[in-house]
Amino acid sequence: MEQRRIERAWFFIFLAAVTLAFLWLTLDFIEPVFWAAVLAIIFNPLERQLEELLKGRKTQSALITTIVIVLVVFLPLVLVGVAVSQEAFNLYNRIQTGNVNLQDIATRLDPVIRDLAARMGIDPATIGPRISESVGAAAQLIATRAVVVGQNLLSVVAQTALMLYLLFFFLRDGDRLLATLNYAIPMGNGRQQTLFRRFAAVTRATLKGSLLVGLVEGRLGG
């Protein structure tokens, strides 16, 4: 009896060690898998509509949905990221060379804004240096991040390619994958379906909320 307990204890220790080693080896792949699952959940209605139009051809519908995701999501993100990085780098250089005089801009502030700053205990004469310091730091941070992304371009491209590869199969074989998870996870089919539905609802709501907030902030900033 004691021997069996020792063997069981060593088995669980070995199982925990193997699990940790597996997680450590797959740590770089967790993020692509997660985002592939999120995008598959969000664009699943589009894939189903395309599947109906293509008369049940899941491979073609999944491939078209993946192409749509690349054109609608990734291409605009890349273009906006490149544009923002270039503008931030140019702004930082202009501030450093003195082509942009933020102190002069601050001295021409609307009197209402200057009065509000005075009420808040902010000396209007210090607004220019504060803005210059903040904008310079922000621009430098963005430019530095862009350089880091450029240096790790191969890794970024590889992870993006892996995510798109997984996304295609999640879209095409999502039902079979869910059935396999239902069989593998001992939670009961009803609880798992409820959990998956809530996860999908929260994911879509979070994305819609983020897009709405981003549109409002962009409009106000513009």
C-alpha cells in the first residue's frame, strides 16, 4: 500500500514536470493560438454565410474568410502602424531640431484654457515644456517600439503566419475541434456548451466595445 502511494506521488510529480516543460516549450505559440481562436469566433458568422453560399464547401469558405480577415484586419493595422511610426519619428526629430516650438504654441492658448490651467494650479508658462517633454517621450517610445518590431520582424512574420494557418483550420474544422474538446474535458456537454457560448459572447462584446471606444477617441482627437 505504501509502495503504491509512493509510485502515485512520483507519477504526479513527473506529470507536473512534463506539463511545465511542455508549457515552457509552447510559450511562444500560445499567443498566436489564442488570437487565432478569437478571430475564428468573431468571424464564424461570416464563414457560415459563405459556406451556405458555396453549398457546404467548408474549405473554400474558410479560405475566403481568412483572406477577408487579412484584408480587413491585418493590412489596415500594418499600414496604420507604419504611418504612425513614421509620423512619430518625424515629430520627434522636429522637436529635437527646434522646427516645432511648443512653447510658442502654448503662449497662444485660448484664454479660457489658460484660466482653467491657472485654476488647477498649473503655471501656463510651464505648459510648453511639459507638452514638449511628454510629446518627445511619447514619440521616442513609439519610434523605439517600431525599431524593436523591425528587429524582430522575422519572429513577427512567423507568428502571424502561424496564427493565419491555425485560423484557417479553426474556421474549417471548428465544429470537430469543439466536439473533441467536449469529449476530452470532463465537464459535461451542457456546461461546456454554456462556457463556450459565454466565451464567444464576451469576446464579441469586448471587441465591439473596444472598436466603439476607439472610434469615439479617434473622432474626439481628430
